[in-house]
Amino acid sequence: MTFPPTKRTPEAAQVGVHRKMPFDQYARMDALNASTIGRFLQSSKAGAWYLQGEPDAPSAAMLFGSAMHARILEPEDYKARAMQTELGPGADVGHRKIAEQHPDAIILRAGWGESIERIADELYAHPRASTILSEADAHRELTIVWNEQIKYDGKRIDIPCKARLDFFSVALQAVVDIKKVRKDAGIKDAFSKSIWNYGYHIQAAWYARAAQKASLCESRPDYAWICVEETPPHEIDLYQANDAMMRHGWSDCKTGLYAYARYRITGEARGRSNSIEEIELPAWAKREE
């Protein structure tokens, strides 16, 4: 189904598998992704505000993460495009100016290059992570666009959807996500909380759906994380989402999908609550009378 374009996504999406699509082009495509689902799970109002708002400028952490992914997954491309600068950690304005002058460059602020090389060395020295990342048949940097059919108001309609996969392991039949984390954030209990807090289970289910729609696998693939700490000694932890997590993630995806479709069809953006609800003290604050 064709909808009027939004401010954030003004360009029509083309169904198919696109390799090495620039992120800016991906972001402008008018199709539903995991980030937008997360906004609509908050409320239709939050989702609408996100779609009609200006695209966010990437943070320093996001820019570092993108450069790190390029070095690990596409080392030759990284080597050709990396541009070392003397910009400091908070030099966001200077970074944007250089990016405008050199749109194809991977801009490295002071210290980033050395840090990224240490992380890459640790990952490729790790017995399991290196085996996964060195897979010759793996698919890298894939943009997948498909139509998700839903039933709305008694009619079947197609909702354009998109996902951007960094790495798909053919050997493991799994989407693999490399996560840069803070010190000790990769420990199992801590990362499990991050999965919930940041909606990684939603992303996992959505990306697995995309891989299946792109015929990268016959059945739902697995989803794995390679967590690497951003500071030395760069501890590495590997996890695979269990079936319960994937089912929960897909259930949330479907809820967000329908909320998104309702907004795009009707233009109605409901807030989180329209009624008065009874509230009580949190459980930890209660005491027996």
C-alpha cells in the first residue's frame, strides 16, 4: 500500500536485497523498521512524532560504532575510506563539517583509529568470534526491503518494511550483531537487561524476519550477539537469543506493525493514555498495615 511520504522517510522503498546501500539512503526509504516499531510501541503519538520529525544527527558513539563495524566487516573498504583527524571527542560540529566536504569518508576522531584497531585485533584473536567473522560465504552489509501483509478493516494490505543487516552467517543460519558495550555490560545478567531496556529482542525478531523474507534461509534464523567492551582489555561475550525471546520479540513487532499501519492509514495518533487510572505505590515501597 502506498502512503503519503513522511518528513523522515520521503523516498519510496524498492522491494529487494540491496548490498552496501549508504545509510542515508536507507534512512530516507519510506518503510517500517525496528526503530520505528519501538516508537509505536510507546504510543501512536510517539511514533507519529518520530516519523514527522527531523532526522537525528548521529551521536559520537554511533559514529564510532559505524566506523568499528566497517573495520571489522569490510576491512578493505575501511582502509580506503578512513580519514584520521585531530577532532576531539565532543567535536560534533567539526565532524559534520568534514563529513559535508568528504561524504564518502569514514571520519575518525583523535584516538578512534587506535581503539578500533585494538577491538578488531581482539575479535579476530577470539577463537569463536574470529571463526564467525571470517566466514567466506557470509553476507555483509545487506539492506532488505519487503512487504508484510496484514489484515486491516477486513482488507489485506501490504506494509513496506526494511532492515539493515550487518552480517548473516550462512554456516550458522544466523543474523549476527556486533555490539560495542561499556565495561562489564556484556556480562550475561547485565546484557539480558540491556536486551529488554533497549528493545534488542524486537530488533532480533525483525531482522530474522527480514532474512527469511530475503530467502537467506528457509526457516526463521537464529540471532546472535558478539559483545565487545569498548575499553581495554576488550572482553568479548557471545550470546544467542532463545526461542522464547524471539517469539516475544515477534509479538511486539506485530503490535507495533498494526499501530504503525493504523496511523499511516487513518492519520490518527493516539497518546499513551486517554483515561484516568488508579495508581499505587511501587512494590518496594509498600509495607504491611
